[in-house]
Amino acid sequence: LGICYGLQVISRKYRGRIKPTDHREYGLARLKTKDNPLFKGIKGEQTVWMSHGDKLVSVPKNFSVVASTANSKYAAIFSPKNKIYGLQFHPEVVHTKSGKMILKNFISICGAKRNWTAEAYIERTVKEIKKEVGDKKVICGVSGGVDSTVAAVLIYKAIGRQLTSVFVNNGVLRLKEEKKVIKMFKELKMPVRYVDEETAFLKKLKGISDPEKKRKIIGNYFIEVFDKEVKKLGKHDFLAQGTIYPDMIESVSVKGPSVTIKSHHNVGGLPAKMKLKLVEPLKYLFKDEVRKIGRTMGLPEHVLMRQPFPGPGLAVRVLGEITKEKLDILRKADDIIIEEIKKAGLYHKIWQTFGVLLPVKTVGVMGDKRTYENALAIRAVHSKDAMTAEWVKLPYELLNTLSSRIINEVKGINRVVFDISNKPPGTIEWE
């Protein structure tokens, strides 16, 4: 089964023809299917997710067309002789409504077994960690987010007190984040070491505007911080992280050449020479699978359902150069956004909601005074695995409340805009 680029690779191999299209297809499309075992149980037009700028214009030999969209005449092809399917759309993402059914049908067609379970994954991973670590010690960077928390709990389950969890205040956290994280780990009955490096991080980020440089500076200095902590605590051989598969896909090619979209601080942002060996028990899982693992281990829902927060924190939500003043403005605005999203009962229904402080000043009027202050963008997206995302149609009344509160309560912002971009072509974070 070839998906998207996979369909194009298959077509090229079997002498089909691919060419760039003037009308690129990113986002939702309507799929018409023909009778085929892959579409068993699927009737009528289906909503699917597209992400391509090239398309198939000539079907390879021995392949027939089994589905199409308005822009992709050959949206699904099939060769009974070669036992090969190709799909131009993405069945694996949540936005393709019948995607699970299509994958389920393919599993039946090729005789594969559905034998992945969270329980089996935990059991196997615990054994692997014990074997890899032995009697050595592990230091784990935790942020309070789902990924690093689940990773820490899983490793703690395997090696207990050989693990030291460290929470670093990198200066680009949300409002009172450090207090919330320490409290959360107390509730989980797991020891955590707090390290305040706010001043040092902000000093290193001073004058830096390029997002890739920000990410790499944060990643590199994290390792320096952990190296310093290891010297204080005694020898530790391993660094544990909550890296998940989308981090790896966006940061570097896993197998073969691909384009780096953005370096995640715990993947592409790490220094080439590092004294500590990596332990990353979640690196081939997606977010929904990580939550299943956490749920199976008994983690509470309020921990598992926290909206994602990027490793580089507000450093990639303050566009351009970072200053303490800008961070404080964004912290206050971000706190209002989260508070109002929770009040509206939407926090656990939305993948991610946040504010982005733009490097743009706009003219405003407050009372009888002219203002010239920052613009803030609000971003809200639905996703399942962070690989694709669809912007959320927030109620106008809620948007009105958010805009009114932010402009009235946060000095330094006089304009609020709403981001209506999907991923692709945009990414979830702006940097």
C-alpha cells in the first residue's frame, strides 16, 4: 500500500507519469470510490485529506483506477497482478473520515494481524530499558507535558530509583508553569529535581531571531545543563527524553534523505557530540499511542489530556527576537486563552490552543489616546498525531471574549487576529 508519495514512487517504477500541478491540493477533498475490497463498507463520496503538489497523469501498466477527486483523477489505483494499491490521499490521518476502515480493509486483504496492544508495548519496553540500562543511572528531562511524563513513568517502572527526573526552567515557560509541574509530579508520587536556568537561557537567546537557531541553542544548552547536573549528582550514563515519532519526522530523516521542516530541540537540536547515551522509549509512537500507554499505566486524565506544548516553549511563539518583556506579555495573553477555552468546555476537545506574539506593531486607539503596540495571533487546531491539523472554528462569541480580554488586560497588545491555516501547508507552531 503506497500512500501519497508512495503512490507516485510506485507509479514511476511501473512507468506511470507524474508531473507538477498548477492546482496544488492541501487539505480536504471529496473522494469518489469504485467497487473494490479496499473500500468495502464505504458508500458514497468520502472526505479525505490531501497533501501534494505533484500528481499522477498517466496510470502505470496493469493498474486500474479505483477512486478519484475533482483535482486528482487517479486518487487511488490498484494492480491485481502485482497486489499493489496506491492512494494519493492520506487514510492514516483523522481528517479522512473513512481512513480507519480503509486501513482495516487493507489489513484483511494482506492477512496481517492486529496484535499491537499498549500492555504488550509496556511489557516489552520495560524489558528493553532494563537490559539497555543495566545497573547504570538515567537522567530524564521532564517538561510536564504528556510525552516526557509518560516516558519518565515508563522508565521509572523499569528501573525505579536509578532514574533522576529533572525539570529545567528554561525561561520560556508559560505563566507559573514551574509550580504546576512540580505539583503534578508530587501527585504522581515521583521525585523531580527543579533547576532554574532562566537567566542563562535568555542570555544565550538574546538577539536571536531565526527559529532554527533558537531551537538548536535551546537543545544544546539543555545538554550542558544536564551535564552540570550529572556532575552534581554523580555519574549518569543515559539521558532519557519524551521524543515521539512526529518529532523525528519533522527534524531529520529516519531512513533516507528528507527535508528538515523544523529541528525539535530534543532531536535535531541536540549537539553532535554528547557524553550521555539516549533512552527514548516513545520515539516510534504517535501522540494518541503515547496517551494509550499512559492510560494503561494509570496516569490521570488531567495529565494525559494536557494540550501539547513545544520543547522550545514560548521561544517559538514570540516571533523574532526574544526579550523578557515580550515573554511576559505573551504569558499573560496565553493564560487568558487557556482560561477561556477551559471555561467554554473546549480544552479537552481541541488538540492545541495558544497565542503567538507577532513582530508587528499596529496603531490602535484606547479612550482618547493613540496606541502603537503588538499584534497577537490566536491558533486553535484539531489533530490526532500532530502530523496533520485542521483549524478549529471557534465560536464568534468566544473569539470576541478572547480579543476583548487580551486587549483590555494585557498591556502591550492592541490587536488580536485568528489563524485559519491547516497543516499542511502551515505547521502547528509558527516557528
